[in-house]
Amino acid sequence: MRATRIIFRRELAAYLASPMGWIVAATVLLLDGLLFYAQALGPAAGARLSADVLSRFFWTTSGLVAIAAVALSVRLIVEERQLDTLVLLKTSPVRDREVVLGKFLSAFAFLGGITVLTIYMPLLIMVNGKISIGQVAIGYLGLFLIGGATLAVGVFASSLTRHPLLAAATGAALTGALFLFWPLSYVLEPPLSHVFAGLSIHGRHFSGFQLGVLHLRDVVYYLATTFFFLLLSTKVLEAKRWE
Amino acid sequence: MLRASGLAKYFGGKRALGPVTFEIGRGETVGFLGLNGVGKSTLLRIVATDLRPSAGALEVDGIDAVRDPHAVRRRLGFLPQVPPLYPEMTVGEFLRFAGRIRGMEDDALERRIPAVEELTHVGEVRDEPVRHLSLGYRQRVGVAQAIIHDPELLILDEPTHGLDPAQVVEMRALLHALKERHTVLLSSHNLPEISQSCDRLLVLDAGRVIAQGSEEELSARLLGARRIEVTVRASAGADAVAACLRAVDGVRDVAPASLAGGGPNDVAFTVEATDDVRAEVCRALVLAGHDVVRLDESREKLETIFLELVQERARDADHLPA
């Protein structure tokens, strides 16, 4: 765990020192604020129940968090390959899983920071409407979980190649596919529709968090997805030593 | 310290290295010599546990590097051809990171950093971001990260790659300092550099070790003679100088050599002898009334050995049955 902590600290410092991290943070917060204004406060918003406004906030924020997660995570390993610095980690007494975990946790901490900064919007709803702290907490738990899962997808895409654009395209395509599984499940017949709905990263698994309802199966799904893609990333790093 | 047996590496179906077998003793400085693309970097990356071999065995300090690379990594420091540096970090931050990632505790690291900075002369750029450093400083920081944890085995892949002549001289001095504390593996296609820095050479060609030994051993085996370069300000013509050289005991052959610069009466010869006859040659020339302008062992010696080896191997390959 010591190596994970060392890599986590270096990567987090790299996010804070790079314009990329701040650009992603600023874009997410700006877009989220604008969408919230349009949905809840703007002239076209209309009269809505505060629970409905909160649900829409979590729906839009979850999409933005997923996009930010891909943008933040695809640099994690691909950049090391581009700079030829990965060799330093690979020839140090550090296990590949510690490298992957340290990098993932740093991106998760940065993304978590961005996500927490959106709290003023649910607080505005809370001040002006009727929602419970539990609803907000469960919604944020969902945002952290979907953020973690999409970050893991991005880390995996980053582990595959040394070309940043290819890594970004792969990360976006994988995340997009996981999002599209939900609408796809509507047009397919059982049992395929059940499979696609079960694998969907949004829709079925996020709708509970959006409404303030906590299902254990959704938590397990996100944790399992995160673990699966981080494990794949570790295996890719290990396999590349054999190439 | 290091034992490689039948080590081979394939990238896809293409053989990049091996099989190679060699041993390196503790405290030795060994140079891997070869043209670009013969497998030097692949071999060093395998020894550094960055790559896994496709076949063969590798032991470092008695530890199986294929089965337990983690334990081997504690004992080695590696400088690849491109130093692995994070551009946004300052040199000080980077060295601390490199030490910590190699398992050093903070108090040991704080004691070690001044010694490494002094040895590699990077103290003056301690607070500079790596992205602002010159190529020479980057290379030195690369060496500093490789030795920060005081490893027993130091692996340097083309340490003078891309450096200007002044920086090459500085790097050579640094290598001499490192030899005192570490077992050093060094790769280069720069013959004078490897000749001056290493106790023993392993010559690679087409992924195989085609010869190994000290420069003298390789020279005796392949050339069967020592070569001396002599430049003389001839007072009585080149023939008289050549005759004078041939008369020296131990001289086997005297051949005219090309002359770079010098006076109008200067003539240069390459003298081939069975032993080191520099003193005898000088004495004979002076007694014969010739002014000796330059007398040295042939700087082309290692180039000649290397070319002989590569050409000999090419001839062998030509004679193999189809």
C-alpha cells in the first residue's frame, strides 16, 4: 500500500499542476451550473416538485461526471508511455496492481473534488423545496460510484496503447457502449434485453440513486465494474512485459 | 552477481535477442557493444526486469529474475536510453519520488540525496522543474534516479546518448566514479566510450553475444597483434623512417597511415607488433635522427576488433549450408 500511496500523491499533484485537470473541472462545473439553471431556475423550467428537480440534477450530473472521468483517466498510463516514465515504475519494487490502484485513486480523488463542488445546487433545492439529506447523500453516492466505474474504464483504455487520441477514443467508445446498453435493452427481446439492462452503466443501475433509493445490487454492480476494469488494466500492464 | 543462460526474446515471431549466455561478477563494469538494433536495449531491459524473456534463465545475486522480479528490482537501478523524468516535478521532488518508489524511508532519503547530488552534480538545479533542464542535466538526473537507493547493480543504456562532447566527458567521469561502488552494465555503440569505461566487453550482433573479454583479450585473439600509430617529422624521407621502424625487435609490419594535419615533412605509420614496443620504437627513431611528433596505441583498435568480429560472423553466415 505504501507504493500506492506514493503514486497516488504524485498523480494528484500532477492533476493539480496541469491545466488539463482544471479545464475539465471548470467545464464540468460550468455546464452543470448552466443545465441546473435551465432545468430548475430558468424561464423555461416551469413548476416542478423539488424531488423531480433533484432527480434531473443527478441525471445530468452523472453524464457530466462520466465524461469528466474519461477525460481525466485516459492520460494516466498513456502519458507515462509517451514520456517513457512507465519504465521507472516497472523497474522499481512496485507491483502493477499498485501502479493501477494509485493512479485510479488519484483520479478518483480529483473527480470526487469536482463532484463535491456541485453540492451548492442540491443545497439550493433543499433551501427552496422539500428534499431530505438522505436523498442527496444517496444521489452523491451514485455519482461517486458511476464516476469510479467510468474512471476504471478510462484507466483500462489508457493501459492499452501509447497514443493519447486512441486511448481517449477507446475510453469514450467503451463508456458510450455501457451507456447505450440501457436504451438498447428496450428494443431487444428477452433474454438479451435483460442482459443489456443488467450491464448498462446508467439507466437501470443509476435510476435508484437518482430518486434517493439505495439498492444493494446497484452498488455491487458499480463496484464490480470498477474492479473488473482495474483488474483488466493490471493484466494488460503485466501482459505488455511479455510482448 | 548476474548469470544469464540461454536468454532470448521474441517480439511477435521476430527474434530480437538471443539465445545469449554470460556471467558478470560483483564489482565488474561490463559493456555491451553492438550496432544499433542488435538487441542491446532489449537485453538491458530484460536484466532490468522491464521485459520478460521469451526463453532462458536470468539470476541476479542468486535470485531468479523471471520468477521473482520484485526482489531483483530492489537490487538494481536502471537508466534507459531516454531518462524517465516527470517534466512538471522539480529535480528535488523527482529524486524524492524515485527514492520512495524504490522503498527508501524518508530519513534515509534525506541523508542520501546530498551524496547523490554531489556525485551527479545536480544540486545546482535542485529546485528547477525537469522540463527546464538541458539534455546533459536530464541525463545526470537520470543517473541520479538510478543510484538514489544505492543499488548493487546499475544498468545504463547508452548513457551518453545525445550529449555534446563536453557533456560526454562529464558523463565519462561520472561513470568512473560509479564503478567504485556498483556493478555496472553499460551499453553503447560508441566504441571509445565503452573502451574507456569498461573492464570487459560483450560484443552483440544480430541478437547474439559473438565475443566477450577485455579489450586486450579480444585484440590478442582477433588481431594477434598490438598496433601503434607513429607520426614522424622525417628528415630523410618516408622510406628511411619505415626501414628504421621495421628494424625494431617485435615489429611485424609497418604500413603508411593517413595524416591529419601536421607539417610538410610529417609522415604517419601504423606499426603492428607482437608486444607493446612504444618505448623501443621511440628510442630507435630518435637515435636515427627523426623527430617523433606523435606515438600512441592505435585509437582504431577497438573499431578494428569490432569490425573484424562483425565481418567474421557475416562470413560464417555466408558459409552456412542453405
